Amino acid sequence: MSLALIQVRVFNASYEELSPTTLANAIKLVAVQGRAEVIEADEEQLMLTAKGEPFLIPKVIRMLEMLRVPFVYSDEYFSKHGVLKRDKHTCGYCGKAATTHDHILPKSRGGLDTWENSISACLKCNQKKADRTPEEANMPILYAPDKWVPQRIYFRSDKPRRRKKTK
Ligand SMILES: [Zn+2]
């Protein structure tokens, strides 16, 4: 997985969740500016700093200072359950009731766990499509999930000290 694609979850000093940020920005906040701490790191992946020291890739960071963010829109975190909800439990291939999650570009071919690469599917269609793209399987998608990344909104009402965009 490309490091550039990694998103890091960000919490405010008060532990409210903010918008996720890029890995590069998270590392800058923690290691360069000292404005955030790592709450959770990916134990399975190591990076090397410029000095060649191993460095765990942060997954969740927390700001050490309170950021004022009145409200923030950001993409909802991806979940397979969320895909079913988004698609109203409707199979993207046959329109019947869906109970499973399908990677449009199969995972075995590099497809990612993202909203854009996900569609709800009934078990039958999921098994039929298997490790193929919709084109290869001749199973066109009935609707376009790439247009729909669910959004979430955060509200903030804390005492302002500094305003910052985390994106
Ligand atoms: Zn189906």
C-alpha cells in the first residue's frame, strides 16, 4: 500500500474526533512540530526516518493543544457495514436484497477497502463475480457507488485557542 494513501485519524486535545489527515501531515504534527502525540500506531509497518531510525506509522494521533473547529465535514470512515447501509442493502449487480460486501476491483488484484471500490451484493452475485472485475464477469453495476462517499459532520463548542484546518 502506498504510504500516500494512508489516512490518520486525528483527535482534538479533548478527545473529540476531527477530520482525518494524511500520513505526511500527521508525522509533521508529531515529529517535527511536536503538536500532537501518537495514540495508536500500526505495529506491522515500520518506516525509517531520515536518520535511518525505525518509526511506527501512526494510525491515530491526538492534538496536544485545543483546536477550534466549529463544525467539520469529512468523509465517513469506511466500513463494510456502512456500504450495506449506503446501498440500502440492495445488490449492485441484480438489485435484490444484499447481505455481503463486494470489492468492485477485487482485493486480490489490488482493490482497496474504500467507499469507491465497494458495492453491496447478494451472496449469489458475490460468488458469481468472484475475483473478476464487473466487465470481466459481464455484471454491470446498477448504480455508481463512486459518487457516494457518506459524509459526517462534527460540531465543536469548545474554547477557542487556535484555528486550524486539518486537511
Ligand atoms: Zn445480486
